[in-house]
Amino acid sequence: GNSVTQMEGPVTLSEEAFLTINCTYTATGYPSLFWYVQYPGEGLQLLLKATKADDKGSNKGFEATYRKETTSFHLEKGSVQVSDSAVYFCALNTGFQKLVFGTGTRLLVSP
Amino acid sequence: DAGVIQSPRHEVTEMGQEVTLRCKPISGHDYLFWYRQTMMRGLELLIYFNNNVPIDDSGMPEDRFSAKMPNASFSTLKIQPSEPRDSAVYFCATAPAGGGTAETQYFGPGTRLLVL
């Protein structure tokens, strides 16, 4: 079946540090891949997405590249800010509009 | 655009009571999803609708849960009778038609339910 595996959190970083949150997937067909972010007390918001192999999604300094050979979609940011503290969800969509989410990774950034 | 609107934002009730959660989708969106989020199980899809018709309700935990979408502007998720294990944050999300697998889902702010 379709599934998404994310690294366990929390990930604790100092401001301006480099961020990587790992995400790997298992899917039939050719999924689209997403990163959603959830700030405290809010719903999920789309951060970035990629729809085919080797695509790079980017937004707000975050990037992720769709790697079919390693079935991965790791999230990276070169310099995190305190305001990036949130829970990050990797997700895939293989069709019929259904998203399959990972368990989420909490990021804590300290000044 | 006001985004996805959910009400109430917080609900505290006693075991056995009926709970109704409400969602107003973004105008023009054809898909509507109900999710439940808990610490133990993460984010689970309960049911989703396309053009007001339920398409997949395989995530609905049991018969105590029911969802309706009487028109394109409104959906409800009802729990009757409620139990403490139903305590969670319930999200409504909507998405436009088309685009295959690439469409973004837009989430509401959620309803935090506590069943005592």
C-alpha cells in the first residue's frame, strides 16, 4: 500500500542552522509529493510540492527534490528562524484526491 | 477569500452526548475532506466528498460517526453518542477539481473536541 515515513522528532536547532527533515515513501503508480506545515493552534498549510521525478519544490527558503531512485522527498532549509518552529508533514497523493500523510516532525528553533 | 471555515473551534462535552462539527468550504472547491488528528494516530482521513457525494468513508471509525454534505456550501460531521476516545482535533479540508494528483488541499483551523 501507499505510505510515508518521516524522521521522528523533535528536531531541535539553533537559529541560522541548516535543516534536513527526512521523508521516504512507498507508492504504487506515480505520486505527487507534498510538504505541509502546521503552526501551533492552526490547520495545515501547503509549504511546497513536486509532481514528478527530479522536480524541486521550493517556498520560503525551504526546498525538497522528488527522488524516484531513492523514493525520497527530504525537506531542507539553509538557515532556520525561530518562526519556522512548527510541525512538518510529508504527504503523497497517488490519485482520487486522497493524501497519505506521514506522522509529522516537530521542529523547535531556539534563538 | 475567507478560507475554510470550521465551527465551533472548541467543544467540550460529556460522554454520551451528540456532537456536531461544521465546515464551510472554499467557494468553488469540489472536494471536501474530514480528518482527525491525535497524538497516538497522527492525521487520519475519515471521509471525503466530491460534488457533495460521499466517495470514500473507509476511514470512519464506527457507526457512531456520520457525515453529510447537503449542499456545496456546508458539511457536518456528527458523533452520536460521543466517547472520551473521540477527543481529538477534527480538520476539514477542501480542494478544487482537476489537476489529477497535484491539487493542494486547503485546511480549516480545526475543531478541538474534548469528551469528558
